[in-house]
Amino acid sequence: MSETSTKDFSVIGKSVPKIDARDKVTGRAKYAGDLKVPGMLIGKILRSPHAHARILNINTSKAMELPGVAAVITARDVPSTFYGISPARYDETILAIEKVLQVGDKVAAVAAVDEETAVKALALIDVEYEVLPAVLDPLRAMDEGQPQVHPQYERNISVEIHQDFGDVEKAFRESYVVRTDCFQGNRATHVPMEPHAAISKWENGKLTIWSSSQSPHYFQYHISRVFGLKMGDVRVIKAFVGGGFGGKLEPSAAEYVSAALAMKTGRPVKIVFDRKEVFFHNRGRHAQHIELTTGVTKEGKILGVHAKFIIDGGSYTSLGIASAYYAGAMLPLIYDFDHFKFDGLRVHTNLPSCAAQRGHGAPQPRFAFESQLDMIAKELGMDPIEIRKVNARQPNTTTLNDLKVNSCEFTACLDKATEISDWAGKKGKLPPGQGIGIGCGGFITGAGYPIYRTRLPHASAVIKISEQGDTATLYIGAVDIGQGSDTILAQMAAEAVGINYEDVRIVSADTETTPHDFGAYASRQTLMSGHAVKQAGDEIRRQIIELAADLLEANAADVDIDRRVVFVKGSPEKTLTFENVANEFFIRKGPLVGKGSYAPPKLGGKFKGAAVGTSPAYSFAAQISQVEVDEETGQVMVTKVWDVHDCGTVINPSLLHGQVEGALFMGMGEAMYEQVVFDDKGKPLNANLGEYRVPTALDVPEVISELVDSYEPAGPWGVKEVGEGATLPTMGSYANAIYDAIGVRLYDLPLTPEKVWRAIQDRKKLL
Amino acid sequence: MSETSTKDFSVIGKSVPKIDARDKVTGRAKYAGDLKVPGMLIGKILRSPHAHARILNINTSKAMELPGVAAVITARDVPSTFYGISPARYDETILAIEKVLQVGDKVAAVAAVDEETAVKALALIDVEYEVLPAVLDPLRAMDEGQPQVHPQYERNISVEIHQDFGDVEKAFRESYVVRTDCFQGNRATHVPMEPHAAISKWENGKLTIWSSSQSPHYFQYHISRVFGLKMGDVRVIKAFVGGGFGGKLEPSAAEYVSAALAMKTGRPVKIVFDRKEVFFHNRGRHAQHIELTTGVTKEGKILGVHAKFIIDGGSYTSLGIASAYYAGAMLPLIYDFDHFKFDGLRVHTNLPSCAAQRGHGAPQPRFAFESQLDMIAKELGMDPIEIRKVNARQPNTTTLNDLKVNSCEFTACLDKATEISDWAGKKGKLPPGQGIGIGCGGFITGAGYPIYRTRLPHASAVIKISEQGDTATLYIGAVDIGQGSDTILAQMAAEAVGINYEDVRIVSADTETTPHDFGAYASRQTLMSGHAVKQAGDEIRRQIIELAADLLEANAADVDIDRRVVFVKGSPEKTLTFENVANEFFIRKGPLVGKGSYAPPKLGGKFKGAAVGTSPAYSFAAQISQVEVDEETGQVMVTKVWDVHDCGTVINPSLLHGQVEGALFMGMGEAMYEQVVFDDKGKPLNANLGEYRVPTALDVPEVISELVDSYEPAGPWGVKEVGEGATLPTMGSYANAIYDAIGVRLYDLPLTPEKVWRAIQDRKKLL
């Protein structure tokens, strides 16, 4: 808590309405699927019915003959450039070249005058497959003799990680209690309301793509590489986006295939995934098999942790290497201990690819850790909150894996959650079948390292003031995917310049008109894009103050601006309007422009791989959940949740609490309902919104979202993360609450009624 | 001619293809009438059938009941704010309040779901008029007892000008020859291929208008004033424009009425004028009645000029005050004399309003002057070119009305025209019925004074370099109406920065995204907007050079950039690519932005009203035309024209010669064919393209367009005017060529076969 945190801001800290609220509520907002470009064709993708097969032959002639079909393409017609996230593991192509690696893999594509014709044409493409044995079980995928998904990844090992900090064996030897437990995570997926969609236009040697994207600049990088174009000849424009959650961070076949079809036909091509295709593309949560060993002193102080993971990567690498590192790297964040060992194995299977999903690799390990900590507390006879306070990270410390933590109000979060939930009055004291549990979490505020190899700033911004001085336009590459970044960046621009929120216009997420920004992932934009905005706004403010000082015959050091009033401190009669000064500036010197950019300082990362967890700042959260379990059916009702977040300065309280609730409900879905399941041929059984259950408004509990006073010195105005962190404590707090309610411990996500019921039966057998 | 004029430029001086050429030839270019906005209604305007009438009653109820009609508005439903160009003469309203002042005046309007319904609805509006006597003859309009067009302009006098420089009576007394002749100009109109069109959208308290506009920033100023909105709440975006020529410099009813209907209905409204409405709106050439008296010495030196004008302003003032001043102010530009008197009278009639048309008020007085100069030369026995050379303006001189001329290669123009046309071999020596004649002209390069009262720079520009360093985006308010300004400004940006034309993207003519610029009129953009571009480009170049000097370990003074190569002069091994340096700049310092703005220096204007002619620079031109007259029919064929223009440095030769040809053909139309004619009720008889004849490709002569070497110190890279100047010499050169061919002198524009034939008959009678 810093003195600065009490500053009375003018624009930030206020729950202004979202800048696009009217467009969204009136339906004027256009998502990529809504857009129409003159002459546009509709593209459709033919997908593999097999989990693993060799393509022997594709006959497209009948499809080509269908009236209304403009093009039918296979791998022969498109670049065979392999792509992916990390150059060492480029393993995916626009269309499958020799083999398909999962059900739903991309085999061929059609562009036609309308969707009906395109769908008919797909049915006319003859593909001859040689079906190959498939590997579907990640726990067996690395065994000798299993089918190979990719020839270059021996024994299907995508990445193998061994990290060793301190001497964990010695720590265990010195511990009073050492526990080993195994946990099983679930294969969840993002389920954005809007499926992936893109329109590609190829004109005058330039490719323009309107896309449902979390990162137009990152898309531009990949797409230009795959098609062998100059980056400047690829323009990616974000349309309104109906949710991403990590699934729209890399280009999908919607972009690649529509671009290939546009280049083939010379006409714009739109591809909108249906819901099943979203499941095929996936890139959702890895199912993690976790073996966790923790040793503590008699007083509950954690001495060492050894975590072993086998995670199911599915067909392609995508962002999965980072996911595997995050699983381990984030474990030492919120509790302070000195000895840590982490063995991770990401394996390939013939299932849809897993990658980044809200919280990235961290939520399931956090579930395991929070569950085990409660078990240890019970063994020690300690209160679960007490054991967390004993180990809670403190401000201005460095984790064993070299993550530098500045602000940290984790203890305050624990105290406040305890207080507002009436923990003391409830823990162990609720009626039978009811229980209360705690889970905690912490998360990065943007990644310390760039998402691809570049020395460009992570974020940059330009602000232009109109010649009348009445409006400011913020040009920024940051990406609003529904979370409200356009709104809070506009608030920041207003605060920095000294004008009102209503005066700010924003142009964002277009590679041609907005400067470089890595986009919406890793909870980075408020801090990183915010820094660029503040710097650009400060540059405007400085120029206005200099001129105003001249006009008011005052020292620049005495002049300030607040909500459009330019004034001399201590001389209330000496004021000018912002309009007047800005207009006078334009008259004297031409356009009034401010620029800003941000790259994180060199951050930790002295341990190989652990660099994945480096960030300028970290958030912390404690969550307490209250549940009611129907012991007859195993049905768990979460009745109330108290979330206390340490997120630094708040820019927009409404949006912030919306993020907490959204993350918490997403965590709830993963904790209680969600799992993609497959038959023994690798075909998904519930790739639809009827059978893949996400929480609805009727399922979710009452949420009390509270904050602690906090100021992050590495953030502009003291900000840090909020968008993902609240997914982390949820699973553990539910499992712990269920234990409190009915005395059964669940290790296997999601915590479905069936599993709860079976655990109750098992407990009964033991009694 | 300056040494600098021989500099070998890298990008300017090249005939690169127009930046929008592909869009235009493929039909992809969208003009305002092509645009569709979701939910859009079609607006139509009910116009007066009477030249002068009182509106007694308007009944809109039947129109309102027609299914598909969303709104019917009259003056009661819209702001009654008077508008116009000069605050002293705001005399027009969105819809007529009490009286209609011309046939086609705006009475009511409808918005409906489609055009058919809107047209039907117009027919259902009942208007009760009291028809009033109309004044149609400008020569009688100021007589006592004539109907008053506007109550506030006594005797229908719109403006009365009396300017007196030197002592013209004394000059005449000292002259060897003094001639007085009367000339009659014609009421011509612009005839842009694209009629006026606009779509207005009213959303969240903001008005957005896509318009066929010569000046979005000027439209923004007027429209916000009329509707009582903040300028920042009005956004005007230029669509592709199919010609303006002065007729789209102020908002028309297309903008005002569509905006009013959009605000009334809450839905976007499009209005596209039909051709008749373009004639009703007009704002074209004033018909000028000119009495010109000139006194010269025996040697042909002009001693004094007295010009008297009565010009027909039509119904509203519009830009007509400036037109009236230009008529006189431009006369002393190209010939040097010391005594000048100018009496001008602009009068109102119940005819469509006249205002600015290519060349503004200057072409008809120039026709008169060039004709009379030939008559005087004949009296003196001088060659017409000789008398022009005796009087030709020289560089670095000031006119009697305080116009400061820097570069001036008028004598060189005369010499070159003489030479290339074989004047000496042809003048007086061609077979009967054939003749050759000369006419000259000179024009401003932008107005020295702003078009409305503001201290904003006349032009401003921002250039942003992409993070990859591969492209530059130029943001500029300048307005491409087909003349190619986007192209030449992109060339200038490339030249200034040191990159290639193909690397430049341009965003122009949008009040929200581009900085202030007065727009496309007075031949101002190449010089004024060009200055802003050069300044912005220089700022980029300076930043690149500073960084490159650092990277190359050289002195910044030794580093230069040319077509993307950054090099150390004299060290050919020390080079970097522009991409690399610009990308490195972004990495180190964030966005690379340059800004520029331009306001002309304080220019002349020590004489009231003469300020209208002040400009940073003036062009000069000599035009020689060869004609063949059919004496049986009076038909004149122009067989060849030689135009020699002094326009300073050339940015794009193809576009420049295209401007010369376009201006010349427009001058030809006015000289030979064009005149809007009315019946005795003030109803136009030829308000269509069948009966109002403009030259077609089959009518126009072969044109030899040549330049003289010239460098204008007030222009960026030495540029000055070309877009309008070539209209000026045409009329006079034709009249003089006809005289040379058949010995008859024509004083009355246009020089139709009928007039030529009648003059031939009159001459025969005299013989």
C-alpha cells in the first residue's frame, strides 16, 4: 500500500460506461461474421473424419463442377509452410499435406457463392484415406510402440521439462509432514460466444483480413510468413470480438484458408466456424495429470515442493510449450518456499490441440496445490487460512525461480476474505451437507518476454488532439475482445492528457492504422498498453502546459490540467480551457501529437524455462466459496463466493468486477461441469453447447468481489492484473468447500455429481 | 529559373500511376451515392416551381400517411439558422422559411424506405404559394421598383465594389490609344460527372456525413454551426468524388437536409441530387457584363485600365462576394500597369445562385482583356504577342494592388508558345477561314486568407512510419476530388522522407482522422498541403538520420536517405536500409511520427478587398489556338491548341498535363457551348446534359501542353498552381483566333455558331 494509491484521480477509478456499449446493446456492433465485402464468397473447410490417417488421394473434380463453386483447394494449392508459435516446433500447415492428425483436421476447402453451395461442394470432394492407429491416451502416448503423431517428436514427447531449485529431497527430509497426492485435470475449452471468423481480401498484392482476433499484429506476423508476403502487405483488422480467452491468439484456419481462397479466386472470402469446428480447432485447456509432493514443518511452513506433470497436448504444438512451463513456473508465486522441483512432460495425442486458456497452464496445478494444502493443514490441525498466512508471499520479494514481486497484498486478501465471509463463524460449523472452503491464486501482468522474436516494444500508442481541441484520438494496437480494454485505455488517455473520458475516440487493433502491440493475452494490456498510453498522454500534457505557461505568464512547473481546465496552482483566476490551449497550439505549431511505447525492463529468467513466468507485476487473490451438497444425487450448489483481489489501482470498477466474475464463472465451469469427451476413435462426443455444459446465469452463485488497497510501482498509476487471476482460486476453493461439507476429497476435475456421489459411496464403504 | 529547379528528385517529377487508379478502373471506388449504411433511408427534396413566391401553407399529412415514409419535414422541423459563406451575408436556410427565391428552391423533404416511395411522397405534399413578381434580368435588378429578392439587400445589390489605384483618368489622358469595349459573359455551370450526394447518420449525439465534398473540414464548420453542434460532434468524410470545380466547396441541401432527416428519424439518410437539382443548386459561373477601358502608349505600354462589372449573383450570396472581387483583383496580375479602377456590382436575381467555378471570377474578365488587347494591337499595328511582351509581368515584382509575385516566367511562356505554334509562320498567313489567336492568364496558388475566420493553419499533416519500417501513412485533410492530390501528396511524402511512392499509404479528407486542411479550391493543395507534408516528412527524415548517424558512427550532417537507402555521403560501404533504421527507431523510442503545418506568410492586402487576390505564388500561362470557321454555318472548329504554363516544379507530369487539358477543355466548353438559359418565369430550359452542351472527346482539339523551367521559392520544392490557370487564356485565344480567321470580333460568350454566323452577316452588311 503506497501513499500514491490514495491519489484522487479525475477519470480513472470511475465506472464510466463501456465505449462500445451503445453499439453492442443496439446490435450495431459488427462482428467478423456480420461483415459483408462486395463480391464476397463463402468458404468452407473439409475436415477429417479420422483421428489419424494417411491421405492417399483427393478428387475435387465433382466439387469443381458444381455451379456456384469458385475454387476447391487442397494442400497442393496452398503454401506448404509449416507454422506454429515457436520456430523449433512449426508443425502445422494450412491444409494437411500427407496425414491428418485428429478428427476435424483440415483436408480441403471450397469457396462458393453461398454457404449452401459450399456445403454441397464439400460433400462432392472424394478423399481416399488409409486409416492409421491413433494414440488417444496421454498417459500411454510416450510408451514404445505407440503410433507417432509427428515423426520429429520421438515417443510423442512435445516438451520435457526438468527444473530443480534448491534441494527438494533435503527439504522433504527436514519436513514434519510430507504428502504426495495425484490430481487429474480436465480437457476444457474456451467456448467464446462468437466462433472464429475471418474475411480475407486479396487486392493489388495486399492481403486484408478482418478477423475475430486477440492479436492482429501477431496474426500479421504469422500470416505474412506463411504466405511469403511482406508484413506491410498484410493488414489485419479486428472486428468486434465475442470473446477469445486464449483461443483466438494465433490465426486459425478461418484466417489461413480464407486468405488462400481469396488469393486463389481474387475475390473476398468469408469463413465462419460452426461450433463443432471451434471444438476441432480448440487450443483450450490441457488435461494435466499431476503428482504433487509437499513437505512442511510442524508449524505449517512449506519447505519443499515436487510437482510432476503429464499433460495432453493433442495434435499440434501451438502455444503448448508455454502452457507446460507455466504449469510449474507459477507454483512458487503465492507461497514462499525455497526448494522446488518440477518435472513436466507434454505429449502429443490424436486429439484437438491444447494451448492457452484463461490462466494458461496455471489453474489445474493451483487446484492441486490448494487442495493438498488443505489436506496438510488438516494433518497439522491448522486452519486452512492460517497455513496460507504462514506461507503467504510478502511484497518486494523474489521467488525461488527468480520472479520479482513488487506489490503484494496477499495477506490482506486472506484477512479480508476471512472477515467478509465470516469464515470463523462458518468453517466446520455449517449444517451437514454445507461447507466452506478457500482457494488462492496469483498471476502475471503480461509476459516479460515477447510472444515472437522481435525487439519491438510490447505496446505503443499515439494520441492526436483535434484542431478544435475538443477531442483526442488514441491510436493503439491493443485489442478489445469484450473485456473493455478500449474503455480503460480511453480513460487512461483522458487521465494522462487532463481531459474527460467522453472526449476520447479510440482506433485500435488494426495493423495498418495502429502502432505495434502484442495484443490481448497474459493479462498484459492494462499495464503494458496502459504505459504506452500514459507516455503518449504525458507528452501531450507537457506540450499543453508549456504553451499555457506562456499564455498565462506562469512557470510551467506551476501549471496543471484537470478535466479540461488548465490552471495555475494557487492562482484560481488564472485558467484557460484545454480547447483554447490545444487550438492555440495547433495554430502556432500544427498537429498536437503524443507518442508512447513500453517494453518491460529485464526481468528475472536466470533459470531456463522459468523465464516463462517473468512479468513486471503479479496479482494475488483469495477466494472463499460456500457450497451445499445433495448427498443423494452428488449435486453441488455453490451458494456464495467471496473473492478478494490484489490488482493494484483500479481503472474502472465495474469492468474490473465484471472481469472477476467472468473469470470466476469460467473457473466454476471448469471446476464443476466442463470436459470434452471422445469416443475410442478420437471423435468428440459433446462438441456442441447442448452437451458441453458451461455455467448459465441460473447456475452461478452470488459473488462478493472485493479489493484490497494496493499500488503496483511497475504499472502506470499503480495498475496490475485482473482478467485471468480470478480463475485460479476457484477449483481449489470448491474442492475444499465440498470436503468441509461432506468430508470427501475429490482429486479429479470436473467435480461432477457422479464423481461426488461415487466419492460419497466410497466414504460410506470405508465407514 | 533557379539552380534548384534542376535538382534531380527521386520521387517527385515522375508520372507515377494515381494512387487510386486501380480502384477507379475496376469500379471498386465507392462514391457517396454508392455507399450503403445499414438501416438507410432515401431522402428527397420538394423544390419550388416558382422563381419567387410566398409560402402560404404546407400540408404534409397525406405524404406522412404513405406507407414507407419515415419523415416529412418543412422549415418548422429544422433549425432556422441562416447560413452562407460570410457572416455578414448569411441568407440561406436548410428549407425555405417564408419565401422561395428561385425555381428549385428547397421547400420540404421526405425520408422513405426507397427512392420510389420518397418521390411518391413528394407528390403528396400540398404547398400553397402566393406567386410574386420575379427579377430575372441582372441589368435591371438594381432599378427602383424591381421585386426585392432579399429584404436586407437594398435594390438587390449583393455587393458594390469601387477600387481605385493610381489615377486612371490621368493615364487615359496620357495614352495614345484609349479603347472602351463591352463584353458579355455567360452563365455556365460546373457539370461534375457525379452529382452532389451525402449520407448522414445521427448516432449517440454525433452526426457523421459521407459526402461528395471539396472540403470536409469546411463542411464540418458550417454544418456544426447550423445545427448548433460542437465541431467535434460532426464528422465529415469524403467519399470518392467525381469532380467538384467549385460547386462542392460549401455544403448543399444534400448534406443539410439529409442531416436534418437523419436527426428526425434516427436512421441514416442518403440524398443524391438528380442532374436538374445540380443545376438548381448551381453555384457556377456568374454571367458578367463587362465594360473595359484601356489606355496604352504608342509603343503598346498599358498606362491605365478601368473595368466595370455587373454580375448576376442569382438567389443567394454563397461565395459570390469573393467572385466579384476576383473579377477585378486578378486583372493587374499578368500585365504590369500602374493605374487601375474597378467598379463592380453583384446583384441578386430570382435565378440559381452563382459562386465559384474553376478560375473563380477571373476567366470572363480575362476574355475581355485578351480580346481588347488584340484590338489595341491592331490599332497600333503591333503583333498581339509583341504587345503582351511589352507589358508582361516580371519576377519579383508587386502588382499595383499589392499582389507579391515571386517566380514569373510569363515572357518565357510567350516565347515558347510563339515558337512551338509557329506563330510567325501562321499569324495572318493561314488560308481564308483559318486563324490563330493568343490568350494569356495567371492565377493564384491558394488564397492568402482563410476561407472562414480561424487562425488554424491552412494545411497540416501527420506521417507515421510502420513498426516494420516498410510503409508510411500520411494523414492529411487535403481533398482529392479527382485531380490527383492524394497521389502527388504521397509522392511528396516519399520524397521528403526518402522512401518510395509505393511505400506510402494515405488517409485523407476525414475530419475525425485527418488534421485540419481547408480543402480543394483556389489551386492551393500542392503548395499549401504540400508544405505540411514536406515539414512532416522532414521531421521523419531528421529522426532517421540522427539514429542512422549513431548506428553508422557518422556525423548526421553526412547522412542522407534516398529511396529507402540510408547512406553516408562519400562512404559507399556505409549504408543501412530505411526499414532497418525505422524499425530500430521503433524499438528504441516507439512510434516514429512527423508533423507539419502551413499558414501563408502575411501577404499584401493593403487595399480593402484586393486582399482577395493575395496568394503565396502565382502561375502564368500563354495559350495559342488555331481555328477553322465554316462561314456558311458559323461553326468553329478548334483544330489545335498550344498551352505553355509556368507552374514551378512539376510533381507528376501526367497529372499536371491532365489538369491543363481538363482546364482547357472546361474553358473551351464555356467559350464555345455552355450557357444555362431560362424562360420568362425563371425556369431553366436546359438543365440536363442533353441540352446543356459540354465538350465531348469528339469536340476537343489536339492540345500541346508544354512547360517552362520555373522554381517558386514560396512553394515546397518550388511548386505552384496548375489546376485552374489553364481555363483563363482559352476564351480570349479563341475569340482572337476567330478574328484572325474571318475578321469578325465577338464580344458575347459563348461563341456559338449562331453568333458567329450573325457577326459574319453584320460584317457583310458593312462591306
